Amino acid sequence: MSAAVPAHARRLAVVLELLALLALVSGAFPLAVAGPVWWLRLGDSLVNLAPLLLLAVILLRFASLSISADDDDDWLALGRQTVQLASRWGLVFALLVPLQLISFGWLWFDSGAQLTDQFNQATTELTGLRNRLNGAGSEAELQRIQASTVPGLLPPLVPGSIAQQKAQLTEALDLRRSGLQTNLNRQRTDTLVNSLPGTLRVLLGATIVAAFLFTIRRHFQ
């Protein structure tokens, strides 16, 4: 094989690593480090870029086979670059496994906190509306309160006494509150279920890539 092959392989490996870095940085925007979804998405992007990094390591490995036994300096230089490349990215992918687990756990608790906040805020608003309804003294006042709310929140008034109409409207508020809690729980479950396959894919991919890179590193050390 040509003596220029190792040099070309080393340069190409650097280019591939730079391309992976540029793609990872560009995919990290917009920055949202305070949210678990951003970290989960970053891990997914990194696993998607693993073929570029693996190709760089494989090129260096095959290039080492083209070096004759007399070219100890070239072999050592190529081996050192291979070890460095495999070590830094093997460490990144090894750290990605616990990071994904932490991010998914973070998403679990964060979605629960958001659900609680949204439900408490809605409950406060519905309680205030209930108090206004209970304080109404006439059907006309009930109609004014009804007109001031979001369309569809309160049903049309049925004929009857003011007490019956208040009972009708407060019952509708109770049903809306119960339905809101069900919808929020469903949204949280959907978010977690939709995130789980991607998280498992990243965990499996990161584990395989890290194991491969550390194996390459041990071979050249």
C-alpha cells in the first residue's frame, strides 16, 4: 500500500471529527440547558453522529495495517492519534448513558411539576369563578358572568330557580376540573411514552459505541 495512505487517513479522521463536532454544535441550538428535553435531544444527535466518529477510528485502524514494520515512528504516531480519538469519544459516549437516565428522570419529575402547576392554576381560576356564581343574585347576573368566560366553559342556563341554575353551572365547573386533570395526566403520559423509545435507543447506541471505542483504545495502548 502507498506510504501516503496513513497521512491521508489521519487527515480524513480529523475532518470527520470536525464535521461531527460542527453538526453537534449546530444541532444544540436553540440552547435550553435548563430543560430535560434539550439534553435528551442532544444525546439523540450524538448517537446519530456516531457513524462519523466510528468511521474516523476505523480509517486510522486500517491505515495502521499499511505501515511497514520499519516505520515505528509512523505507527506510534498513528496509534497515538487513534488512542486519543477513541479515548475522548469513548468517554463522551460512556457519560451519555447516565446522562440520558438522569435526563429522562428529570423529564419525569419536571412534567409532574408542570402538571401540578397547571392544575393548581386552573383550579384557582375555577374556584374564583365558582365564588362569583355563588354570589350572583339574579339570572341576569349569571348570564353576565357566563358571557365573560371562555366560550364553552359554562353551558346555557336551563329554566328554573336561581338556586337550580347555580347548581347547574357549578356542576359544569366540577366536570371541567375533573376533565382538565384527566387531560393533563394524558398529556404527561404521552410525553413520557413518546420519549422512552428514543431514550432507550440512545442508551443502547451509546453503550455499544463506548464499548467499541474503548476496545480500540486498549488494542493500541
